[in-house]
Amino acid sequence: MSELKSAIVDTCARVFAEMARAGDDWNACYDLAAQAGLDRLLIDEESGGIGGDWSDAIAVIEESGRYALHFPIAEFLVSSAYRSLIDDPAGLITFAEQCAGRIDPLGRFSGALSGVAWGEAAEVAIGRLDGETIALRIADGERVGRAVNPAREPRTRLNYSERTAVRLEARDPIEILALCRAAQMAGALAASLELSVTYANTRVQFGRPIGKFQSVQQSLAVFAEEVTATKAAVDGAALALDNGNAALEIAAAKLRANRASRIGAAIAHQVHGAIGFTAEHPLQLLTKRLHSWRSEFGNEGFWAAHLGKAFAALGADQIWPTITQRADRNWDAERGEQ
């Protein structure tokens, strides 16, 4: 990890701890995130930003996953990469998981955005329609009901009828947010593992800590493997994003994180027993988010099919060379950074 990235992550860890103490206080969390400069991380220094890259941003988002924050850190941070493309971009910019409809010759959108994260608190929603990235004012849409995911994070559906859409020359937000969710899951998995190891070493049963039993040790070892594999996949995808096309790496990272979340959450609750499900215990805050984020911006089936089609298109002779060449490119970039 570079010195800049390490310093950013250390600073943000302190900020996230304060945000966790603020709980559901939206204004306090927003102020803390803004004061830390998270909305300027991806803006270059010449424009008044911090000048971080995607690897820095994903490392921060991964760290945020450890704290079960009731605040859209990923959206808040990533929006800085899109803000300069939108006129008068006041307030929070968020992202829609799905966008369905059409844009007429006058640039007016009719259709619906669904899975809009924290839509009630945002000013602009960005989505992907027929290969184009578009931005819409949330105030121009009609909110359809009020929904939350299992972690109580708001997810809004918006209907539009002939409202102005701004076409953006920008990275695919679905891929970016898929990687963000994978990073958040990596952080939440690491925190869940730490809680599980601590509990296993302190919970005494039959005269000794349950962590001394071989079956528990084996389960925790599997859990640790899943955490390590997820972090490696996320870090690799972030490096690939900095180096250009990261479609394959992002697909692999989200698929790996989805799988690890299913396995890891199950092991964590097996180790903790009933106490892990209680409202007072921090584990359930993490595992509810793991289950929520697994299904957002592509579930296991979606990304498995995506990877399968990509590799089938390459042909059998090119699959392994493609994987190794891309890995070598990212590794060379990482060594150059150090």
C-alpha cells in the first residue's frame, strides 16, 4: 500500500468510527464525510481535490464496510468522479441499479429508475440505459413507495415522464458500483471474521473456549480464506480500473465477494449462535449488509454469466493468456507504485 493510500485509509478509519457513533444522524455523518474530503478524493489537485486514484477510493470504501455505517459512503465518494460532468451538481449524487425506458429525440427520458440508493436524500441519480450513462434530477421523478433493503438502507424507485436527461461521457456506473459493493463486502467480511475469532476465543463451553474445538477452527479457517480471496480480488480490480479496462476483474471481484458473503455470514452466525442475531450485537449489522449488498449491482448468477460469456467469446486458447497478461499488467503497475 502506498504512503498516500495508507494515510488516507488511516484518516478515514477515524472518521468512520465517529460516523458509527453518530448512528442515524444524517447531518452529522454528512458533515464528517465532507470534512474528511471524501467527496474530493477522486478530483485532481489542480481542481481543488485530493488527487487520489481508484485504488485509493476502493481502499477507503473497503475500510468503510467494517463499520456498518448508516450512510452512503460509496455513493458519496464515487460521485466526485461524475460531479464535474453535471451542471449545478448541488447535493448528493447517487446511482440507480436499474434503468428502463427511452430517451426521445429532444433528450427527454420516460421510464423508471429502480434501486436508487438513498434517493430521498440525493439531488441527482445516475443510471445506465442502452449503453449510455445518463443523469436525472431526482426532483423531476415521481417516487413510487418507500423501500429499504435488509440493512434498512433506503432504495427508491422513481418514475419519469418526458424529463430532461443529461448524457455523460463517463465510466459505466454499474461496474463502478459493483466494485464498490464488493469492497464494502470485503470490509464487512473482515470485521465479521474478527468478531467471530474474538468470540470463539472467549466463549467457554465444556470447560474450554469453543475456538479450541477443531470443527470451529476449521470453519474459521474457511472464513479467513474467503476474506483473503475477496480482498485480493477487490484490490486487483481496483488496480485494473486505474490501468484502463477492468470489466473482467470487476466481474470476478463482485462474484467472489458475493460468494464469500454467503459463506462468511453463515459461519459467523454458526460461531456466535443465537447472540449474533440479537439487535444489541454488532454482527447482525454487518451480516444484514452482506446479504443486502450481495444482490445489488449484480448477484452471483449475473456476474457468473457475464464472465462465462466473456471467456467464451475469447476462445479456449486465449483464456489463460488473457488472465495472466492482465494480472501481470496490474502487478507491474503495483510494483511501480511502490
